[in-house]
Amino acid sequence: MKKAGASAKGILQHLREETGKSMDLRDVHNLLAAGTRQNQGGRMKSVQSHCCTARQKRLFTAFPEVILVDTTHDTNKIKYKLFSIQVDDVFGKGQYVYHSLVESEMADNLSFCLKEFKESNPAWVNIRVVVTDKDFNEKDVLADAFPDARQLLCQFHVID
């Protein structure tokens, strides 16, 4: 409820109505703090969802040599980032082959996303080039995930 934007007082009111028990605002704060401590451990819960459709798998299987990796920043109200992988098709047009919604760009989150991508796409072993921006954290994770691939910096991101 807290992630959805509910205040501690609103949560308290909801708990009182649902359970019929008398609770203090301090109880709600303690519950929220315990949840925060529990989620801080691995932060793996911060990968909200990922998507790789059958069409996206076919596209990647057809054009696995070069992938473009990028993450959007500050494009939504709740500050989630969209981690995307793209390939160029036979016409030179970019086609998305993977999306994942992440809370932050921590190495654990990106590693988890790439692990999911690799499990969905066995043709990942054919990746030869990874085009990315200048985010060093992302570059390190990509180097670990695709050790045989050469990394190139995207000209647009370097100039920006």
C-alpha cells in the first residue's frame, strides 16, 4: 500500500476497518520499517517485470550479432527505469527484443535482467557486439554477461 502512495494514516485506517483491532500509528510505522529492512537485503524484488514475446525471440534469433542496450530515466511518476535490448533488422530498423521494468540500475538488478534474457534467448551466445551508453555500472554488468562480445559506445550518448 505504501508503494501505491498510501500514507501511514491511511494504512492505519484500512487496518482498523479490516481487522477490527485497535492499532497505533507507531505500529504501522514499525511494520513499514520492517518491510523496508527486509527488502534492502538483496534488492532483487526491485525488478518488477520483464517481457520477451515470441516475436521478440524470433527477431533476436534472426539478428543476434549486435545488440543495443539502454535504460530510460525519469520517464514516469514512480521513477522506475525501463531496461531494453534492441537489435537492427534486415532493413536497419531497430526492433526491441526485451524489456524489463526495474526500480534502480543496481548491478544485481541488471544482472538478473540479463540472466532472464539469456534464459529466454539461447542465441545469446552469438552476440558479438554490444552498443551501450557511458554508464560504467551497466558496462561492467554487460561485460560479465557477454564476455566474448565487444562493447561499443553509442555516439548519441557520448556526445549528450
